[in-house]
Amino acid sequence: MTTRAGITYRSGGSGGDLLLLLHGLGATGAVWNPLLPLVERSWPGSWAVPDLRGHGASVAEPPYGYAVHAADVASVAVACGATRVTVLGHSFGGVVGAVLAGGWYGVEVTRVVGVGVKIDWTDDEVARARALAARPPQVFPTAAEAAERHLRLAGLSGLVAADDPVALAGVRETPDGFSPALDPRAFGAVGPPVEEVLSRAQAPLRLAAGSADPMVGLPAMRRVDPDAVLLEGAGHNAHWEAPDAVWRLLAP
């Protein structure tokens, strides 16, 4: 399904308590596939998995700031008839969830769980993200090559095979070949201080990361959430590597 804003999403379950699963920068909603059986079995309401703006099958039009993404996923919540929303977001998706929970979008967010949210960014890292945003989309002669590039952009290289449906969900066919289904301009969202953005969430916020995640550690997370936890044995994509542990974060 697709909202009037052009955001494509999958959904299931029933009821007004909606679980929104938000992927990270460069990925698509398909990265939640390992977790969906747990959602379908245990979540007491409805659920939705969107592709964020500029990713996957969703509209690829700027602007790409956090607030725009939050408005987009608010439109998904409205389309699903949600009365209350719980957000489980990975990395960039966790930040978008915190913005959605700021109280500005007409959606009642009761809880946000962010996994692998990168809090500290150096000037050099921000500059590299801005440089990526200025590059034209790469085009490859085969879908497999585009899928490999998508996996690198999503941080899934070594975890997902290039012929996996999750990898192919991140590929678009173009008149000249195949390209990752990511508008590079989406990297332009990087820049606002993440810690400050997270602190503005009006709903309870829980942070977690894989113990082997090179992008975020416990001290940084605990500046925002004193009860933040590490998920043993997982890396940055804990929702893919340890879905059971991530799912337990949603327990009351």
C-alpha cells in the first residue's frame, strides 16, 4: 500500500495499537523480515513497515530531513487507523521515531525503542554524508551488482546474500541498467545533533545496541537513556542478527 504522500508500506494485524518498524538510512523495510514472525505472533494490535522517503519503493523526492520523514510515517499511522503508536526504529529510523514522538504530528506515540542509533557524529563523518548526498545515483549493468551496492549502503554486506529478496528489494531498474533503490540525497538528513533530537521525544525512549556495534556504545546511549542496554553478540544490525533479543526490548 502507498500513502498519498508516496510512502509505500506493508501492514498486518488489527486494532488501534500500531507498531511502526522504521529501517535505517540506506536500507528498506525488508530488513525487518526476520522480526516479522515474532510481530505477527505476539504483537496485540496492528503493525506497519514502511520504506522511508527516498528508499525502496517509496517516493524519491526531497526534502529528506528528520521532520519530513516523521510526517511521512505519521501519514502511515493515519492510513492504518492508529489510535496509539509504538515505534521500533533501527539507527536513522530510531531518530525519526523520536521526532515523531515530539508531539507535533497529531499522532499519539506511547513508546520509542531505538536500536543502533548513532549518537556521536564527527565533523568528518557529517562531511562524508553530505558528499554522498551530492553524488548522482550509481547505475550497474546487472541487478546483482546493484544489490551488492545496496547491501553495502545498508550495512548488510556479509549478512545478506545478493540474491536474497531483502537485497533485491533495494534495487530499482532504470533505463540504463540497475541502481540501488536509494536516492543519495537522503544522506543530506545527517547533521542535526542526534542527542538533542532524541531528548525532545515526549514518549518514553529506550535505546539499545549490539555489543559489537562499531557505531554506538553504552556510554553515549546512557547520556540519553540511563537504562540503555547492549545486546550480546550482535553488531549494528541487531534486528537482523538477534531478532529475539530486539523483540524482548518491547516487553512491558
